[in-house]
Amino acid sequence: AQRVTQPEKLLSVFKGAPVELKCNYSYSGSPELFWYVQYSRQRLQLLLRHISRESIKGFTADLNKGETSFHLKKPFAQEEDSAMYYCALTTASKLTFGTGTRLQVTL
Amino acid sequence: NAGVTQTPKFQVLKTGQSMTLQCAQDMNHEYMSWYRQDPGMGLRLIHYSVGAGITDQGEVPNGYNVSRSTTEDFPLRLLSAAPSQTSVYFCASSYFGTGRNTEAFFGQGTRLTVV
């Protein structure tokens, strides 16, 4: 069975502080990992995926197969980063989400 | 390009009533799915489909029914609404399979209240 774990329900940081949203997964095969973001009362949208290895809005995420992790990082948090973040795992047959982490960036 | 269209945006039901949430996509995606979003619970998969005529249960299927008669449409039916089904519902679609862009596209959500 595939599973995605996001241990933190809420992460509160000050503006300019580093951010790390944790994501761990379990899957026996080769998964595709994604981060999706949901701004207030909007639909979910893709933030980034592990295969592209790109930085979006200053966020990066590295897939660590040894630790089965895909943590989302940003060196300096901005107010507009406040949102709900979901880690997701796609396999050949199913898309599974974690329970999400709410990031709150305060002044 | 409309993407994923989900209707209605808001709905209030009385306990015991039935209704259908509509979801349509115009991207020729094989994979479609329904999630409910509850505070502290994240997105939980209700039902999903990997193609026309094929559906399967997710982690919280009880009280819901789906069908996939066409590639484009994936309606979600509430058979007899209960207050526990008060939630925000999202429909999503994507390609699936290795070597393909499996980014999921979401509908705008349906805020359902059962009284």
C-alpha cells in the first residue's frame, strides 16, 4: 500500500526565516512525488515535482530514496507563502495525498 | 481550455436527501478521482477511475457512488446524505503511467453542508 505522511499540521515561521515542510512516503516501487499548494479558498495547484528538479517560487524539494523523504524547503519565507501544502505520491494506478501542512508566515 | 469543471460550488442538503456532484475534464485524462477535504484530515480519496468503465474505491467510499461512462465525466453521487458528509469535495484528473506527465488538475471544489 502507498502512504504519504506529513507529520506537521501547522508550521508557523517568521518572515525571512527558513522553511522546511516534511514529507515521508512508503511505496515499494518507483514513485513520482509532488508538492501541491492551496491558497486560501482556491483549488489545489502543482507547486513542483521531483522529476523536474526545479525551483518554483523559491521552493525546492529533493527526493531521498534512502530515507523515503521529499521535504519541501525555502531559505527565506515570504508572507505570500502562507497556504496549505500537500505532498503527493503517484504510482501507476493511484494518486495519494498526505494530510497537509498549513504554513503560516508571520511578520 | 476549461481544465476540470466541477459543479455546484455550494450545496446545502437535508439529511437523507441524495444529490450528484458533477465533474468534467477536457484534457483527455484517463485518471479521475474524488477527494473530500476536512480540517486536520487533509485530502482523503473517495473513489477513483483509471478509464471509462473502470472505477475503484478509495479510503472513504461509504455513502458515495461513482460511474465513468465517458472519459470526460466522473460524477459523484451521495446516496442518502448524512451530517458526517459535510465537507469540501474536490475532483481531480491526470494522465497516469510511468514516463508521462502525471500532474493532477483540480476542480474548484464543492462546499457541501448537510443539515
